[in-house]
Amino acid sequence: MRRVSIFGATGSIGQNTIDLIARDPQSYDVVALTGGRNVAQLARDAIRLNADVAVTCFDDELPSLRDALAGSGVEAAAGEAAMHDAATRPADWVMSAIVGAAGLAPGLRALEQGATLALANKESLVTAGPLLMQTARDHGGRVLPVDSEHSAIFQGLVGEDINAVERIIITASGGAFRDWPMDDLAKATVEQASTHPNWNMGQRITIDSASMFNKALEVIETKEFFGVLPNQIEVVVHPESMIHALVGFHDGALMAHVGAPDMRHAIGYALHWPDRKPLPVERLDLTKIGQFTFRAPDPDRYPALPLAWRVMEEGGLSGAIFNAAKERALDLFIDRQIGFLDMARVVERTMDAISPRQGLQNDIPDLDTIRDADKEARRVASQMIEQLG
Ligand code: NDP
Ligand code: MG
């Protein structure tokens, strides 16, 4: 039996992970499930999967979690220390699917135990790529990609030499507004931005898809995970979301990963790796699909995307600053305090205002330094609201 834990179990990725595990309960010993406000779901799944412990990150949710788990034998816990404790409980495979920079610390703790970390939380690699990979190396842990593009690249590299790679192309659906007139973008609402044409995901990543902040994060994630150079990474808009990424080799060959837009593919690949096991995902009928289309991303429509190359060039704490400013700008948009296009302006100005080397002592920033930069970037991003004309 493999011991598994799921951080962010109540979210979109967490639920898809549970779907796969619940189909084969004899194979898994579920250690910890974590969630946030959705305590009822957390308790239901913890009981169904017979988890050792269920943890909500919010202290004030503990009474409801306790009530929901009463008599089940599943331990209830809440708050930061409990999240830390859950992450240090020995597990062979851990799904990192908390949304945002909050996912970093539990992932690091799991790697310190030598676990295999299935990484959906791309923010971990953007804010702390070198620290995360170093922690895995130091403790015999391993990071496997779950983001669909990165799973696709990873699969395209099986049996290949990374030195034979010339370029990596990641695809983008183009999000909710890919065909909108440019003049309407400034007035786009939260509801409109929260509807994805192809994927069913959490609200924050769905809005990030419309702005392409998500793709910017994924470009940085590609560099951190595969160690390629910024100028080897390309983004192409592919509205059908069937090709997830392509790896281009020195001989001119492009290896594409094709599949239905269903995250259970990438999650299942990481769960069974290095094996391939049958997965309950749609089998594509290419004759019905008929054609795949591609276009270049328009930087006027997606001003967030070029910022990824700035982050990669600056290095240091730039990823932590970029991600935190983005998270704050997204909060402000969801709270209806700024417009859709203001998000990229807030992030760019925050990057202008804070040095990516501020407080940096070492080549690989530690967790405290990253957290300080994150806090500072959120503070500065909040102030930028006054400067928006
Ligand atoms: P969701 O918003 O659906 O779920 C987020 C999860 O994190 C929930 O379990 C939520 O709890 C929990 N959570 C929220 N805030 C905190 C916090 N401060 N501390 C601890 N836990 C918290 O997100 P997704 O599943 O869509 O995304 C999860 C991660 O996976 C993100 O990093 C995203 O970028 C990445 N990803 C997602 C994809 C997708 O298809 N959804 C595809 C590729 C990557 P609760 O809901 O109970 O409050
Ligand atoms: Mg993705």
C-alpha cells in the first residue's frame, strides 16, 4: 500500500486526485487530507478514504471539522502548525494542490521527508524553484509535474537527453477573452473572467488563464523544472487545448503530447509514474476533432505574459515578487477594486518598485527571505491601486 497525502484536497485538483484514488482504495493508505473553508467536503472525503487526519488551514474552522468527523476515527486539526504536522507525517506520494504561495511550505516539508511531491502548485516553483529542487535533492525526494503542460513536456522527454532539446513550446487556450474586442477588456467582470472555454478549474487559475498570468507562471515553471534557458521557451495559443506542450529537438523533430483537457491524465501520470496505468479519461477521435489551430499570443491582449521573461532574467527574488504581486492584484480584481487590465499594471509597477536582490544573502534564497519578499510585494501592490489613473 502506498501512503498518500493530498494538500488542497477540497479544490479542483484535489478532487480529481481523490477521484482516481477512490477508484482503487486497496492500493492506497491515505495519511493526511488538507483543505480550507470547505470543511464538509474535507470531512466527507477523509471518512470515505479513511484518512489518518483531516486538516483545515483555518483555526476558526476546527469546531465544524470536529463535528463533521465525530465518531469517524479520523483526527481533526486546524491552523498553520497542524498543516506543518500533516506535511511531516511520512508519506510516499504527496499531492501539492493548495492554491497560491501558501502551498510552498507544506511541499518543502514533504520533500524533507523524502516524499515524491506531485506538484500542481506552480507557485512553489515560481517563488522558490531552486530551493524546492535543492530540498528534493538533499533529502532523496522527487518532484513530479502535474500542470498539464509540464506533465506533457516530462512525458515528451522520457528516454531523451535534455541536452538534445532545442526548444519547448507550451500551449495556451487563450482563456475567456481570447476573441473579445480589445476595447472591452478593461470592463471585463469577475464573472466573465471566471469562465474557462475548455478547462474546469478553481476560480483563481481560471482568471489567471484569461489574463495569461497563468501562462507566465508556467513559462517560469518550465525553466525551473527542466533547467532550460528563457529563450528556449515559447508560448503558442491553441484554442482547442488538446496539444498540451511540444518538445523540439536539435534534429528538428517536435514531439507533441495530445489528450483531452482532463487533469486526471496529468495527475494519474504522476500517481503511477514511472508506469502507465489505464485512466478514466476520454479517448480522442481525431476525425471528429478535424483540425488543430494555432496563433501567436498578442502582447497587447496579454501584457502579463512578457513579464515571465523579465522574471527569468532578473532571477533572485523576482519570481516571489511577481507571484505575490499577482496574487494581490487578483484579490483586488476579485474584490472589484481594480479592473481586469489593471492587474498586469499593478504587477509590473510592483516589480519596478522592489529590487529582486533586496535582502538576498545567498544564491538560493531560503524560505524566510522568500516570505519577506512575498509580504513586501503584497504590501506594495496594495498601494499601487492609488496610482492607477
Ligand atoms: P482550488 O481553488 O480549486 O483549490 C485550492 C485548494 O487550496 C482548496 O483545497 C482550498 O481549500 C485550499 N486553500 C485555499 N487557500 C489556502 C491556504 N491559504 N492554505 C491552505 N490551503 C488553502 O484550486 P485548483 O485546484 O484549481 O488549483 C490548485 C493548484 O493547482 C494551483 O496552484 C493551480 O495553479 C494548480 N493547477 C490547477 C489546475 C486545475 O485544473 N485546477 C491545472 C494546473 C495547475 P477550500 O476550497 O476548502 O477553502
Ligand atoms: Mg497548465
